[in-house]
Amino acid sequence: MLSLKKNTVSRMVILGLAGVTLTGCLTTGNPSTKPAEIAEYRQARFQEMTGLQNYQDCRREALQLSDQARVQKSPGGYLTSAQVAEKCLVGVAAHEHVVPVDERLRLHSIAVLNYVRAGDIAAANTAFEKLKRAHPEKDLYFADGTSFIKTMEAFLKRTDKQSFGEFVALNVNRDVKREMRRINHWKTN
């Protein structure tokens, strides 16, 4: 029994010495990195993550308001949703590299659509201009393959006067084409 304790003690001493020896081999980081640099990096990363979390919370609120407006058929709800969505986009500007471009583009397009649904065409035009400046050469496509940019340009009368043949060439939904033809018909007749 005494030999068992002696054997256990000797194993513990060997393990302890091995542990002390091995800790000398471990590195504690880049020795040229100063604690102030590490603290600045962590602070910047914390601010980025806080900005991302704030954006996601704001985006979730804008989408919930949009869903409520759709269910209640409320133009005021759409207007509020569009305003909240734009607030989200302004708030993330300092940390926009953290939020993917496509996600910001989708939220921006929801703001434009919700201004249209609310009946505020002037605000829709302004939001559409901001979208095009923020995301040049980018477009979204509806489920039927039609272009968001082309649809909004036609709807917001951003293109030249449309003739029948030009409506065929536009990459917009056939219901939009039909509505644009109806508007043009009643403008000329």
C-alpha cells in the first residue's frame, strides 16, 4: 500500500514537471503586438458587431411592419415600414462592410416598394434614386424573372414615353405592362 502511494506521488511529480516544462513552449501571442493595439482591435470589432446587431433588429422591425401592413391593407403601415427600412440603411452606413451588399439592396428595394404601396410616389422616387446610387449596376429579380429596376423605372415614369413596342421589350411583369398601357391610353384619349 505504501508502494502504491509512492508510485502515485512520483507520477504526479513527473506530470507536474512535464507541465511546467511544456508551458515554456507555449506562445502567448505576437510579442510585437501591444496591449493597446489588441484593445483597439477588440473595441472596433465590438462596435462592428453591435452595428450589425442593431441593423438586424431594425431590419426585422421593418419587415414585421411590412407584413402587418399587408395583412391589414394599411397604407400608413407601408409608409412606416419604408421609413424604418431607410433608417436601418442610414444606421448601418458606418459598418456597411459587415452587412452583405445583397441584403442591403433587398431592404432598400422593400423601402421603395413600400413607399409605392403607401402612395408616396415622391418618397419612392427619392428612395429609388438612393438605391441606384448606392448599388449601381445591381438589380433584383422578382419570382417571375422580371427586373426590379426596370419595373420601378417604368412605374415611376423614369423612362422616355413608352410606345406599345417598347413595353414588349421591357423586362417587367405583364400586369405592369397592362397597367402602363391603360394609363397611356387614358392620357391620350
